[in-house]
Amino acid sequence: MKETGYHKELRERVLQNMGELGRRIPEAIQGFGALHQGATKEGALSPKVKELIALAIAIAVHCEGCIACHVHDALEAGATPEEVQETIGVAIMMGGGPAVVYGGLALEALEEFITR
């Protein structure tokens, strides 16, 4: 698969946009950041598992930016490519045909991030 950098660039754009939103609506973005941090911290589920869950949801709700971020973060949290691929399969099971399209995007992101 040809590495285009699309998902890396998309993730960077998402993070830049979040930074700009943080400057313009700091309370909302601080609240979102606290929610994210609280939801993904170690608990009964590991951060890795939580990132894989977030990835499955991102695929099912068709959010490309979320897919790029959560593939990256799942890998950073220790997920293997095989775990990411199985997560894509679960998302497809739950999301049907449209999730196949977004699952393919997640697979592209996986390939891009593991070849960094």
C-alpha cells in the first residue's frame, strides 16, 4: 500500500484545529480534554483497550479524523496491527456497509502509522 501521509496529516490537522478551538472556546475544549483524559486512563480497562473501543466507534460513526487519531493512539498504547485489524472487523459487524468503507480508511491509517 502506498504511503501518502494522508492520515498523519489529518491527525495533525485535527490537533491543530483543537488547539485553535482551545484558544477561542477554552472552557469547552478544556472540558473535552478532561473527559478524554479521564475516559482513557488506566482502570478496569487498559488505555489500549479503550483506544481500540474508540477506534471501533469512530469507524461506526464515520469520523475520519477520529479514525486517524485513534489508530495512532491505539498503536502508541501498545496495540498490535492484528488487534487494530480485529477492531476494524468488530466495527464492520456493528456498522454494516458504511463501516466497510471507514474500516478501509482505518486499515490505510494503520499501514501509514506502522511504517513511520
